[in-house]
Amino acid sequence: MAEAFAYLGQSFSIICQPINLLIMFGGVIFGVIMGALPGISATMAVIFCLTFTYSMDPVMGITFLCAVNCSAVTGGGITAILFNIPGTPASAVTTFDGSPMVKRGEVGRALSLDLFSSAIGNLVGAVIMFFCTAPLMVAALRFGASEMCMIVLMGLSVIIFLDESNILLTIASGLIGLWISTIGQDPMTGQARYTFGSSFLLAGVDMLPFMIGMFALTELYSEFLTPEKTKLGKMDPRKVTKLTNFKEMFSMRWLLLRDSILGTVVGILPGAGSTIASFLSYSMETRISKHPKDFGTGIPEGIAASETANNAAAAGMMIPLVAMGIPGGTSAAMMSIALNIQGVKVGPLLLKTQPLYLYSVVAGMLFASIAMVFVSILIAKVFARVLCLPYRYLAAMILTLAIVGCYAKNGRINDVYIMLGAGVLGILCKRCHFNNSAIVLGLVLGNLFEVNLRRTLNLATDGLLPYLMHRPITIVLLVTVAAIFFFAIRKANRKKADSGGVI
Amino acid sequence: MAEFIICGLLALFFLVMLIAGYVTTAVFLGDESVRLYPSVLLLAIILCLVLHCVQLWKKLPSEEKKRSIADIFRLKDRQTHIFLLTIVVTILYFLLLDTLSFVLLTPFICLYYIMMLGETSWLKGIVTSILITAAVYCVFIYGLHIRLPRGTGIIRELTMKLEFLFG
């Protein structure tokens, strides 16, 4: 361990040289802004920055790329809060509480909560990575298809907490999302489903355009149907730029800690990633919280839960990458290529052959977390000012950013059509009391759920029950999920019975 | 009543999807789960929607059931007209985007949204729409080198010249 600290110190001594410090801060600011632009992912931010690192010292290059990657993941929450446009699927949960908070005029508070929570999630993730890379990898390898299926189901269980007054339609919404995720090529056999001969649908319904349509366009169209609904553009600049404070963050210390740990653990699981981490932590918080009803109405805990886990997962994804050479997601895969260019041979031998490089990754993440605290104060104030503009201008900006965000991701006009379709579906569903967030949740987790469910069923050749008997983790998770659903439905039933209705 | 009609139509849509999907999805090496999984989902959705429709129908007052379609969907309402027009304009914009290019078409859609949402000064509207388009265009084209719809024919040539204006 002493050696590890020595390597970490060596990495920091390189970062802390004045010119390098400037480059690192620049990287963090660039990463946050890139992440904030819809359609620009952390992966793209790393690609943009890769060329700058060719002339850098390898340690500096590695830390710089890690800082850009971490801060770009953080930036995704900014547009989710400001315009209801999630920069990444993982930021979708941030809109649940971020958007209502913005509507109340607490823009600076929401943004600073987002950025501070992200920094903490990232910091805890990096610390866990520093201390527990090896044991966590052993535990993660015990997770097979059945355990993953249950983890996703736990993430999906958040659906019943999204609108307790209308459980039937909320469950239907979640199921609709799950069904939409089946459109396109079957992930296991490659057979076309619900495409009806269209090549456009063969690639499936892309999550990002669908989410942008469901959240941003729905909001925009609602303004046409019921004008003057939103208070955006009529806000008091002093209230808008007021940030969160230490007291508020300190009051959420346990939430931040448990969601960071949860996020890191989920990030380590192959294929799970930031999205499931943010949904899972939000779901967990709605159950643990003393005031679960307030979730979704714009409370700090909602933003903190989502963003902490989301960023911790991004850090967690680096653990299987550096320890085993297995990237946990797209951004981790890009980081693997970037690190390879820097001469880092990720995998089990990294600790033995290039320990300095391993701890440079940790140093880069730690630096990004600390720098983000300072950067976030500046960025939150600047971005918050945007919402002081009249709503008509914001609407035009939202529309333009939404279109570009959809188009920029894959360079396909079809994605823009998906966004429009989702927008119209969103407004229809909103009018009929369906839950748009549940639809998005179903779509985001649908593919992962289906693949793992079908894999489990394929593996259980002697029947599901005998198979599950050998999977104790699955049984524990299954019982937990069943209990969550049972108690939530019973609670809703009681409430309805008290008010003289039915579910 | 509107909710009842939409939920009913959605249930019907999902029923059609259930049948069509089951018939059109090919099975690979006898793995039925490829079409069973979505079919189970669709069945559950239909069940939820039908249950909801029954509940709604029971709660609906009899005078509500006699209202005309135009009345139910507020088809005579000005806001509904504006909303429908916005959808049509947006669809038109998306359809023309690949032909007329992002840079040429976006100021118009921005202007439409700005004016429809209450701007009274045409000059302000025009200037803001051009500024928004220019800002987004510059960030994505010159800053990030991300391609946006270029249009076709002469428009394509012009937008490409614009794209390479600064090297």
C-alpha cells in the first residue's frame, strides 16, 4: 500500500506543475461543457482531446484524459436540468427532480447540486478504485445473467414509485417502454422484430433521441397547448444564481456515500453502466427516504442520488478496464483505446508492469473531482443565467439543440424523426396520465433486461427452480424485488381504499 | 372521455402489434423467446389498458359519453389549432432538413416558435433566430467538426463552402 501511495504522489507531483495544472483545469472545463452539449458524449470528448495528449508526458496524458472523461460524464446533467434534455441516458433520472426545481427558479441550486454530487460520486469511485480494485473484481465475476436480470429488475422497480396514485397506467407505461426496446434486431438471434420491412427501424429505437423527444419536446409542445404554464424566463436573477451550500450537501452525506458505493459497484458489473446505476440509486432512495412522495417534485436528494451514482459508476467502469482489460461501457472502451495510445497496457499485468500508469488513472479521477468543485461554482452561475432569457427564445434554443443533439450522435436524419415521434407520443401520454419517465425507464433498461432474462432461461436447462437454487445472490435479489413490488402495490391499494377508489 | 378513447385506441394498436409481430417475426433455431418475450409484454400492456378503460367507463358521467368528438378533443379551441399547426410545421421542417440544409431552414423554424410563443417584434424574432442558428452552427461545425444536414444540389455546394470557410 505504501508503494501505491508513492505512485499516487508521483502522479500528483507531475499534475501539480503550473502548466500541467492549467491544462488539467482546461480539460475539466472542456469536459463539462462537452458533456453539457446534447449528442456529445464523454466518448466524443475523449476523442476530441486525444490529439492534445500526443505531445504530453504519458502520466500527464493519462490523467488529462481521465479528467476529461469524468467531467464530461458530469456535464450530461447540465442540459438535463436546464432544458429537460438529458445529455446522456444516465442523466434521464436527473430530469425527474432537476426540471421541477428549475421551474421553481432554483436553477443555480439544482446545477450546483448536480455538479457537487457528481464530484463526490467521482471522488468516492476513485477512492474505491484505489483501495479495492482486486476484491471488487472477484465479487463482480460472480454476477451472471440471472443476477444481472434481477439488478435490472430492481432498477425497473422505480416505476411503481414514479406515480403512486396511478399505478396501473405507470406499470403500463413501463411495459410500453420495454416493448419499444424490442423494436429492431433481436439482440440474441438477430431476427427483425416489429420492423415490417423497414430498414430504418432495424437499428431499433435509439435511446437518446427518444428521451430528448419525450422530455424536451413534450415540455415544448405543452407550452403551445397551455401557454404561460412555465415560469422560465421570468425568474429573479438573484434566486436563479443562488447555489447550494455546504450545510445542504452535508445533510445528504449518507445519501451521497451510499449512492457512490452503489454506483461504483454497479459500474464494475459488465454491461450495467451509469444508466442503471442512476435508476437504481433513485429507486433505492425513494424507498429509504422519510419523504418518498416528494421525489419527482424537485428535491435535492433526487438530483444528488442520480448524479452521484451516475458518476461513481463511470469511475467504477474503470476498475474492470484497468484490472482485467474489460471495458464496462462505450466510454470505458474509448478510454481503453486512449490509454493504449499512451502506452498503457490495461489488464491483469498493469499493476505489476506499469503501476505508475495505474495510479495516474486514479490521480486523474481524483483531480477531476477536486477541480470540479471549483469549476462547478463558475459554470453553474454562468449556465443558470441562460434561464433568465424569455421562454420564447429558450424554446427556439431547446428545439435547435434537440435537433442537433439527435443528429450529431449518429449523423442520421432518422433519429430526428424518432425524436419527433417520441415528442408526439409524449404529449399524448402526458394528457392521458401515462408516465413518460416510466416509458423512458423501460426503454433504457429493456434491452439489458431481455438479454439477461432470456440467457437465464436458456441456461436453466433443467428448469428454472433447480437453476436458481444454485444462485443464492439471484434468490436474495428476487425476494427483494418481489418485496418492493408487493409493499408498493399494497401501500397504493390502501391509499386508494382510504380515498374510496381502486388502483 | 378523451383519455378513454386514446387508451382504447392504444389497446387496439397494441393488439394489432401483438398479432402482426407474432406472425412476422421469424424464429431462429427453434428459439421461440424471440417473439414470446415481446408478446408477453404486449399482452400485459393490453390488459392494463383494458382494465383502465373499464375503470374510466364506470366513472364517466352519462352526459360526458354523449359529447361529440370535436368537443372531447377541443378541436375548435385556438390553442389546439396552434399545437396541431406546430406539429405540422415541425414535421415539414424535419422532412425538408435533408434537402434544404440545417443552416438555411433552422432560422425559419426558430422564428416560427419565437413568434408563436409571444414575441411581438418581428425584427427581434428574426435577429434572435439567426443568432441561435449561427451560434449552434459555429459550435458544432467549426468548433467540433460535426456534420449537420447539408442539403442537396446547389444548397449542398453552398453549405460545404460555408463549412470550409475557415479551413
